Amino acid sequence: EALQALPYQPARVKWYDQVKGIGFANVFGLADDVFLHVEVLRAAGIASLETGEAVALRTVQGDRGWMAVEVTDWSGFTR
């Protein structure tokens, strides 16, 4: 699948609101914030994220900016 071909990018969680199910992360070397959605977290088996947490993201450019299509915990990142 095309998404699997995207590289993982190191990032830090800027903020995440568990009640709203949305948040943003900063990808190193990317000026724009990356949108995080609860469905992407659920697909990865992640319940929530903390501010400042290190993650690895696969991102795409959407109509409203960058968004994460896959997220994994940085400590489990092996690629």
C-alpha cells in the first residue's frame, strides 16, 4: 500500500486532547504542525498521548495541512 511506503518521521506531541480526540505534533525539520486524530491512534493501539512525548509519524498533506496517517511510539520504533 502507498501509505506503507511513506517514511516514519520523528516528532514530539505539541498537545493532545483526549476528550476531543485531536491534537498536534511537531515533526523535526517541518515548519507546520501535524494534525493527530483519535482514529489514527486507535489503529496503532495507542490510548492517548502526552505533551512532549516522542513519536514516529507517517504524514500526508491534506486539504487543511499535514496530518498523521500512522503513529507509533518512539521507544518501539525500529525502522
